[in-house]
Amino acid sequence: MTTDTARAAAARHDAALAIARAAGETALRFFSSRDALVIEQKTGAQDLVSQADREVELLIRARIAEAFPEDGVIGEEHDPVPSRSGYTWVVDPIDGTSPFLNGQPNWCVSIGVRGPDGLVAGVIEAPVLRETYAALRGHGATLNGKPLRLDPATVLTSSNVAFGATQKTPAAQAAAFVHGLYREGGVMFRNGSGAVMLAYVAAGRLAGYYDPSINAWDCYAGLLLVREAGGVAEYTGSDDMLTGGLLYAGTPAVVADLRRLGEESRRA
């Protein structure tokens, strides 16, 4: 990156940290009074949205517009804002709405920033867990300010493996992946938040993560976290809100195994 580009990325990284923390505080207040929230189904019984999701996203959008009025925004709950600067913020105000509404701690605010040549910054704020994950391209990833680095020796059986299949995944395909994973000595992990699971990969808490269909707002911040922690994160979807895609994350060895198991399951 040029000096000007590096400064632009760093400014957005710092802003994303502040915005995510403010959004996390607002979301936490909703979490404390979640029984009063109006809840709606979107595409299925496990695909939910609440007043909290929508209002937290509006807060994030307002802060972005104030700091970087030329930047675009893509979020899960509101219409996209086109970019005039070459930078687009990709936002999930509450990733893990089902855990959030059911009183579980495993939800977060996820903010990724894409520049003219790819992802430049990402923040995942998990308020109940009191964890802030952040990454700036070329400068590494951190958890509460402490550097993260994947163990390059991690393999499929080193720890649990996150699996992100939802009701959109055919049952036979999901079962085939789990069967293959356990056949090779792996153990499945799932907590309802793709962003948090990616953060756990970056922190070395999980060996890897495979998702057969995930959207950009769920994974953009986490993709950069894993990469900046020294891992591999591959995503085949787009950030236009129209096309989700496959996701593989972990060390090179783990991603190779997950890709193979994923391909086998999709032939089931």
C-alpha cells in the first residue's frame, strides 16, 4: 500500500474500533431487555431479526456517514449505500441473533472495511464476552490489544472444527460433512455466530471453520482476522448482498482438509 492508502486504512481501522464498541454497548442494552423486543422471521425459523439488529445498524451507519461521508455501506438489515471513495463498510450489527435473543453470550458486532484492492480492516466486538478482535492489513490481528498468531502445526484433530451449515444447507450434505469430519478424527463446533467462530480460529481456539453458505457481512471482518493471524481464509461469495458463498478458514493443512471434506459432502 502507498503511504496515503495506508493512512486511509489505518483511519478506518481506528474508526471501526470506536464504532464497534459503541454499537456493542447499544446492543448490550438491548440484550439486557431482550424480552421486550419485537422479533420477526426472515427466511426461516432460525433466521431472525429484531428491533435491536435494525437500530444498532442505524447507529453504525450514522457514525460511518459522519466520519467518512464518501464511503459505502453494506449491511444485513438496511439498503446498501454506494461508495464514492473506493471504501465500503460491510456490517452485521448483531451476528448471532438467535443466541442473542435466547440469552447466550456468543453474539457480536462485525465490521469489515473493503478498500480499492481488498479488505483493509476488520473488527469483531463481543460485548458479553468482553472481547474485541481487530485487524489492520499488514499489521496483524489482536484480541483486546494482544497479538494473535496461529500455530502453523495445527491440523484437523488439534481442536474442534466450526461448521456453519444452516437450514439453507441440504440435510444430506450437512450430515455427509459431519460424518467425514468424525471419520477423520475431528469434532464439530457450532455456536450460532459465524463471525465469532472466525475470531476463534484467529485466536487458535478452533482448528478451522467450514461454512457451505455464508454472507459477506457475517465473515468479512473475520476473514481479515484469520489472514492477519497467519492463517488462510478463503471465501467464494461477493459483498453485493446478492451472493453468499463457501468459506474455509484455518492453517493451510486444515483448509486443505476442509476443502476436500466439503467437496465430498456436496456430492452427497
